[in-house]
Amino acid sequence: MFILLASLVLGACSSDNDGPFTVITPDEVPVWHVDWNNDQTRPNWTEPDASLYENWTILKVQIEDELKPYVSEGDLMALFVNGELRGLASPAVNASDGQTAGGKFLMKAYGNEAGDETVTMTLQYYNQQLKHIFTLSADIALDSDETTGIDEDFIPEFTYGSAKYPEMMTVIPETILTRFNIKPTSGSMVAAFVGEECRGTATISATGSTSLLIRCRTQGELITLKYYDNTEKKLYTIRDIANL
């Protein structure tokens, strides 16, 4: 479970909207990304017994772009219904070279539900490289006449079900930058940090309303916003912008 906060409470700033920030000109363009490494044990999931079920459906899961670089042959994808394992798969591989096929998982999902009955499933994705089990719930019809992810991509947002970052909030960085008289530039980079740990990244949009998703371990963490202006080549750091 996670908490999605739609607003930002600014902290550590004075009543005249001036606030503590620094600006430098770095020698290199910064590279920011969320660290998804965790320390979870590999699960001992086993294939369900097909003889116990009357029907099955095909489920093809595409891993979201943020996690694709970490996909390896040791990964596992499991589907549960009411805590019961109904499907299990390893990453699909290319027939030509045997390499993982871009983060795709193809599985049979078993069930005894009627064809028009929709159940709430829980997908769990174990990433071996990251030692991280991602969990996400969704509704699915376990019908032998239906497929999921075949005709159109099924891309669960597993980063929303992170065991490492169970709390989340969304902010509009342009609002924060403008408050400190910093003019946002389309195409520039922005990132949220807790200490030295990157918790979210985004690129400033041309619409002036960028959505920056910030991942948090617990409530009450203080967030630092970093903004790299790709025109001025300057790095702005605004500390303690939020108090969850």
C-alpha cells in the first residue's frame, strides 16, 4: 500500500517567499536516477498445478521503462488471487540469441472463475539484480477466451508498489522554482533527494506543469529539490521543501 499526496507543504522558508537555496555551475551535466536496490530474499514460488483449474488465460506483462535496464534471466513474475498462486513466469527470451526480450513475461494464469467473472489479482515481480519484490494489484477476467497484454501492451506500474519506497507524493516543480524566483526552462532536469539519495526525477515540460513523483521510505522525510537549467548550465539546490 502507498499514500499518494497531491499537494506540497513548503517548509524552512520565510514569509516573504525568500528561501534557502544555492546555485553552482557544475563541470558536468548531473546524472540522476532512483536507486531501486533492495535486500529482499528470492521467493520460493512454484508453478501452480494446472489440473486443479478449469480454465486459464494468457497474460503478457511488459516491464515499465524505468525497470527495464535491470531485467535478467533470474527474474520471476507471479500472479496471485486471494493469496493463491495462479501463474508463474520467467522473462521471455529471443529465439535468435537467447537473451531476455526487452522485459516481457508470458504466463498462463489459471482459475475456476466463470468466463464473465472479474477477480482482483496481485502481481508480484521479483527482480534478481535489484533483490526487490515489486507488488501491484489490478482487476482481471480469468477467461480462456480473453488475453491480457497481447493485442495491446499491459505495463503495470511496479514502481508504485515498491517495498523500498511505500510512501509517495506528487509535486509540480515549476511552482516551487517560481516561488524562489527561479525561471523553469523546458527540457531542463529536476530531481528530489532525501540526503544524498535520489527519490525521483523529471524533465520540465513545455506546458509548465511537470509532474514529479517523489518516493519516500516513511512519512516525515525532508525533501531537497535539485534543478539543472540546461540553458544556463547552472545547478540550483533548494533544501527542505517538503515535510510529509
